Amino acid sequence: MRALWNPVPAFKTLIFGLYEAVQRFGCYYAVHLRRGDKLSTHEMRHISAGMYYQSVMNTCRQQSAMCCTNLFVVYDDRKLYNEFHQMSAKKFRVFDLGKLLAMEKKSRYDYTIELNGMNVYDVLKDNQSQWFIHTREVIVSITLLSLADHVFCTFSSNFCRVVALLRGNRCGFDTLHSLDTSWHKSLE
């Protein structure tokens, strides 16, 4: 999978710049707050912002080294992100893609769209330029998620599964934390 994940040079430059921006403050954890179509199609159970936060805090308590104080957060529901941010901002420096882009003096509107918990197909249908922007956002977000020291997500999300494949065994499977299911039902 990692051999196939080869963004064009301009994306690599952007991703490297964003990675450097978050790394200026030390190591980082990444959180993928999932909503969108997964709840409406009952592919996942409801997972609150507090459950994501508790998972991060539990990992921090288990660390023999110091806990990372930086969180990169990817989300498709602004309300859930705001809840999570409110909980975590006292202990962590929280970055979403828009904030990282601003740090690198890039326009968020060239790389992000707001889904607000809606199905991506409903939001973007018949709008090719928005699809291109969303594709950029996905490539950049998945890459930054995969580079984090620990990742917190849901394996019911294909996003999370791609991140796991990109990480491979270089980080250790114990640094990837699923809040809803194991990689395969037979492992539960």
C-alpha cells in the first residue's frame, strides 16, 4: 500500500510542510472523528467526542515517555470537532487541516470543504471542482494521520483502514487505536 501511495510532487511538498508545521511543537497524535454517512447507514455506533478524548488520555497515562501535547484532528462534522476541541484544548495544542494550512500561509478553501456530518456524495454531487478539493483534503489528511505517533479512529471507517495500511508495521500496531471494532471481526 505504501508503495502505491505516491502523491504528486506538489502534494508531497505541501504534506512535508504541514508535517513540519505540526512537528515544530514536538510529537503528535492524530484523531479521526467520524460521523457522516456511517451513522445514518448504521455502519457504526455513536461514539462521542468524550470517548475519543478518553482514548487519547488513556494512551497518555500508559506512556512511559512523555505524552505528546499536539493533536491533529480530521473530522467531517464541525459540531463534533468543536466538542472535542473544547475538551482537549486545555491539555493539548489542537490542529485541524485548516489551521495547519493557515500556518503555512495556504488557503483552506483550496484544500478543504465543510461536510457538517452530511454524506459526501450529497454535498458534492455534480460539482467537479469541489470533488477535486475534497480529493486533495483526503490525500493530505490520510497522509498526516498515518505519520502520527498514535492514531485514534474507527476501523468501521475505510479512512482509518487506509491509515493502518500506510503505517504498516513501522509504528507498531499498538499505536493505532480503534474505538469501535477490531481490524477483522474474528479478532474481537
